[in-house]
Amino acid sequence: MTATTTGPRLSRRVQELPASQTLALAARAKALAAEGKPVISFSAGEPDFTSPSLVGEAAKAAIDAGDTHYPPVPGTAALRQAIVDRVKRETGHVADPGRVLVSTGAKQVLYNLIHALVDPGDEVVYASPYWVSYPAMVQLAGGRGIPIPTRAEEDFRLTPEAVEGALGTKVKAVILNSPSNPTGAVMSPEDMKAIVKLCLDRGVTLISDEIYGGLVYGDAKHTSAFSVDDPRVAENVVLVDGVSKVYAMTGWRIGYAVGPESLIKAASKIQSQSTSGACAIAQAASAAALDKAGEDAERMRQAFARRCELATELFKEIPGVRVPQALGAFYVFPDFSAYYGSTIEGTEITDSLALSELLLDKALVAAVPGGAFGADGHLRFSYALGESEIREGIGRVKDLLAKADPQPKG
Ligand SMILES: Cc1ncc(COP(=O)(O)O)c(C=O)c1O
């Protein structure tokens, strides 16, 4: 075959993968800030806090001890032990370190797991709104994502009945994400238990992404899939977690899975042929976080709880905006669809992307369009920023929307 171009001929796989709206918007916000514009960014998916100091000290000690060689592919013995200890402490589930895989962030853990499970044509079920990477990872593995719609009016509840209705013969896995990115919704113990049991009964792997599990507020309680009392949990439930969000350690890039040995081994085999494992020094730092940084994590959680309340109250003051009550993670997900069809200074608000572009251009506020998460009526605002910025930023949103014509009814 003769090539028609001298440049690289990219794979169909990558060409079919949608570009990330989230990153494009974040890049524009950064460019405006670099020009000296007072941009307030609610787009970050990470805590604004720096990592606890004991984390840095553990990393320095690892360097001084010469801990600079390839670690074992599935993770260092010390970190895998710290993970099984934490899982036992938090959920009561007893696992041995052979059932643990440590990767370069929970993102890579999920990527490895999905590639270890999904053959072309297989289906993976998750709630919509969903974290942007679930459909992309399933697609990259040749599978088909099956989003189950959930509604703001029902607190984005994913019912066991809806999951059951989606479990066709091609479904290999169900992904749960509680607390949720982007909605902040938290599953009830009853729903968690019912969905775990349903997956076990049907022989479908349950991947429970609990990366925000330590970030719940008010009366909300986090229920881990591993806390469900059923001896079969060890056979087909995988817990995904990491240090990024709860310990403010996004840059260290450490996440982990605890699950059935056959799946952990398969995912580890993929890792052995791609990254060979996660940074040894970051693993030492993460073990210290899991063992000793509980107080730091609690201090940050309390700050997020205050900000969640503040941001929710401020959005409620904007006419026409509906604000679902977030109970966890660090996002609020208001519904702005009452403004769609209105015009602000000559620009029509057609969808969540148009509104987020307007907010950035005219109010210097960055938020992520809900369309990226399968919920075009909404925008995601991360409240991982200081309280005065939260006030100022949401005040700007309110002022801009006051210029919309027509104003939403009711
Ligand atoms: C729902 C969810 N899962 C997993 C991750 C991955 O986190 P990390 O790769 O930083 O551990 C994120 C990060 O944004 C997330 O929001």
C-alpha cells in the first residue's frame, strides 16, 4: 500500500477518541491567567492544599536510604501492607498484599483493570453523570460504555433496579463512583449492598472507585463496597482508591486497587509491559500518608465541608439555578439549563460549553461544562479554592447571569 502522506498515520483507536473539553478549557483559563487576567478557576480536580509535611519527609528519607531502584511491579511490600491495613481499618475487609496493585494514580489502576477485563464488544455499565475517563478507557479497550441516566431531582441516585436493567449478557463490569465526580452524590448503604449483591449474583465484576471516600460532609457517610457483608466480595469486587484527593497528593501519582487475585495479577501483567510500576519514592511517601496522615486529611476534609456549604448557598441565591445537594468529593454541579436559549451581550447560551466559554470570556470564571460528564444542563464547579475566591467567583457568575435576556421564569 502506498502512503498518501509523509506524516504519521495515527491509529483508528486514537482518532476515534474524543478530545477532552475539560483540558481545553483549563488550558484557556491558564493562558488568560498567564496574561495577568484575574481568572478564578473552579475547574481543578485537585485539592488546593499542599501535601502533609510528613509525606515529604518520608520521600526524603527514601531518597537518602537509596530507595531509587525499580520497585516490584505491583508495588512495594511496605505500601501494599499499608494499603491492606487501611482497608481493614476503614471497611473491615481483610485482604493480603497479593491482592493489591499499586499504579501511577488511580487513573492508571482503572486503565489496567479495564484492559484486563474488556474484550472488543464487551460492555461496562456506570452511572451518568460520569467521570470523563470511564467511557474513554472502555472505548480504548474496544468495549462499549453503558451509561445509566440518574436525575438531579433524585439526588443522582443509581438504583439497583436500573443497574439490573442494564445487565445484558455482554456486560463484564459495573463501575460505581461514590462519592461521585462530578455530582458529589453519595450512595446509601442499602443501594451499595443491593448493587454489590446483584453483581455477585450475576457474575459481573464490580469496580468501586472510592477515591473520594474520605471526603464526605454533614450527616453523609461513605459506604465502601468492601463493607458489604458477603463472603463472595473477595471473589469479584475491586476497590479502587488512592492518595491524590484525600491526602492532597495528586502530583505523587499513586493509586491502588484491591481485588480478586486473578484480576490483580492480570492488571499487573499489563503494568509490567507498560510502566513497570509506580515511582518508588512516591510509594514510600504514600505509605507514610496512609499510616500517619489521618489528622492532616481530617483538617482538609473540614475545610472542604465548609466550602461545600458556602458554594451551595451562594449558587442557591442565583435565580433559576438549581443546586443539587453535594454530600462528598469537592464539586457542586448546579443546573443552569433555565438560562439556555437566553442571550448575554449578544451571545446565545446554547449549551454547557457555550455557557462555560461565556463565563470565562466575560467573567473570568472557569468551570467545566457538564456535557463532558454526560449532563449538558449542568456545569461542574470545584470548590478546591479559598473561601474569598469562592465568594468572588460565584458573585461574578451571578452578576453575569443577571444580564441574561430573557431571565428564566420562576
Ligand atoms: C472519579 C475519579 N477516579 C479516579 C481519579 C484518578 O485519580 P488519580 O489518578 O489522581 O489517583 C479521579 C481524578 O480526577 C477521579 O475524579
